[in-house]
Amino acid sequence: MKKIYIVIIALFSINMVYAQWQKFTGSYNGPNFCLSVSGSNIFAATNAGVYFSNNNGNSWAQVNNGLTTNNIPTVAVIGNNVFAGTYGNGLFRSTNNGASWIPMTAGISATYIGSFASNATYIYTGSDVGIFRSTNGGVSWVNSSTGMDATYVYTMLINGSNIFAGTNYGIYLSSNGGSSWYDVSNGLTTYNIYTMAVCGSYIFAGNSDGGVFRSANNGASWSAVNSGLTSLIINSLAVSGNCIFAGTGTGGVFRSTDNGNTWASVNTGLPNIAIFNFAISGSDIYAGTSLGVWKRPLSEIVGIQEVSSSCNVAIFPNPATEKLTLDLHQIKDLQNTSISIYDIHGQLILQQATEQPQIELNIAQFAKGIYIMKVNNNKNILLSKFVKQ
């Protein structure tokens, strides 16, 4: 039987359309190594300096005044400040959304700055000589690398009181604010860790040629979870609800909804490009790629998969306030049918089984917003969108 891709019913319409990534016209048309999103503001780190959009990516401008190099591997919005890490010229800070930059290198012996993280007490930056931390908004820094053998720190992840550092020597963990570190690389088969993320009770790490690794015990041990991935170069990981996204070097974007056990590509609309970084803001996911910045609504990706046949389903009223009726008459076999409702971020809100051709759902306690309905009987999967008023 010929395979097709399930699509999402457009809001207030019964027409089915294919969901896909869209490129931002005007973004830097080369490598966008890192994205940082704050409200409608987006900052992109590129090899042509920093690009800035204040309207959700609809238009862009270079903001390099004060930078002494255009080679920018990372950028981060932290509080009211924007930080830019460079290749060769250290760290810069802007207090005016990138209109001007000043160096912030007091106490930093590094020239390469590759990552940032922050909590209520410290700002951390990863470099080519370990980790530095600041208590005064980046004005001055102290080395915070005791116990590390690594020379390059590519990524950092803060999870409660624990700080993980992905390095060229594997993964390190600190539970005392970065004052000391110890190696937690047991089970890793390669050691260049480019990205890390947390989803529920699991920690995930992506590296240069071994794919995605997962830990269920706070980093004490790791195991590879690569089923479905066509590229084992993992540049970026991001999490929204129960969805984990992996940006790869040669295979585009992959998504897992089962804690990394399996992965499926979600590349419709993307050319064959490398994915360097993700940012999730509101109802959208942004991807910094080797060919500009791309965007896609999260609601389009939740539950998308390849199935063997399709069917029609009706939801009414739509929008709804208290009750929602689901008409499944056109599904021939309702045995083992399940209904799942997700919010716009992919979080499962409701799930129940049914074998009835029409079912009424109580949504009175749902928050106002857009939701995705998934009907699955192991033969057909249909995604529909509805609004709770």
C-alpha cells in the first residue's frame, strides 16, 4: 500500500496541508551556529558576526558595533544582557540588544568562548581552557574548572543543583556550583560532547560521531539511543513537552516522543543542510542551520509520522468551551482506538480509549489555547487541531 504523510487540519478549515519548515528571508544565508530567543527578539551567532531580529525573525540586521571579530560561535540572552562568545577575541556583552558591544574579559584567559549557562547565582561560560563563572553580570570572571582534564567546553546544562559540562574529554558534573568537577563519561563511546538536554528523569547528550546518549542515573552511566537516526553527528538537542529534537550534521532534524528509544525525521521543507542549534520560544521551534535560520510551529511536529492510510475525522464545535464532540464514523475499524490530546508544546493532556463512532470529551478544565487531537487505531493516525476558548 502506498505510504503518505499525515497532515494537520488547518484551524477553521477542513483542508489538509503538509506541514513544513520555512526559511527566514533576510537571515544570514550561511552558518548560524547558535540562536538565543527572548520574546520577539532573536539573536543569531554566525561567522559574519551577530544578527538580530526584534520581530520574531521577519527582518534581520547585523549588530557588530564594538566586536573585534565576526567569528561568533555562541550568543546568549541572560537577564537584561546579551553575551557573545568569539573565536580568538574572548567574550563581549551588550546591554542594548546588540546595538553596541564591549569586551568582558577580566579574569578570563581564554580566547575561544563556546557556550553559556546561568542560574540565580552565577553566569558560566565554557571555553578552550575550561569553565569560568561570574557573580556580577559578566564584569569579571574566575576560573571554575577544578577537576577537569578537558581543554574545550562545548556545552553546559543546569539541572537543579547539578551542572553538566560537555567537553572534548566527555562529560563532567558539578554539584557545588562549579567549584569542583568530576568525570561522568561511563558508557560513552566517543567524547566530543556538543550538546545536552534534560527530559523528565533522563539526561541526553549528543556528540561528534556517536549519536545520542542517554542517562537515567544523573550521568553515572550512559547508553546510546540512536534507532532511526541516519546521522550520528549531533550538534543540538532541544526539548518541548515529551518531544526531543536532535539537530544533526548530515541528516537534518529528528524527533523522539519515547525518551529517545526511536527517532523519526521531521525535515519536510528543509534542504539537505546541517542543523547547528535550536531555540524554542512560545509555540515555535527555530533552527540555526548551515543555510540561514528556519522556523516551524511545534504543533505541526507533534505526532507527525508516516502511516499506511488516512481517514477523515470531524471535531465540533471548534472553537469549544466546555465539551467537544469527536465524530469517528469514517474510521472503519475502531477496535483498539486511542484518543490523545496534546497542548501546543507537545505535552500530553488527556488520553483515553474508545470503540464508539462518536464520543464527547469534557475540556472545561483545559486552559484556553490551541490543542492537537491524535486518533490512533494502529492502522490510521490522524492529527486535528482545535481551540479551547
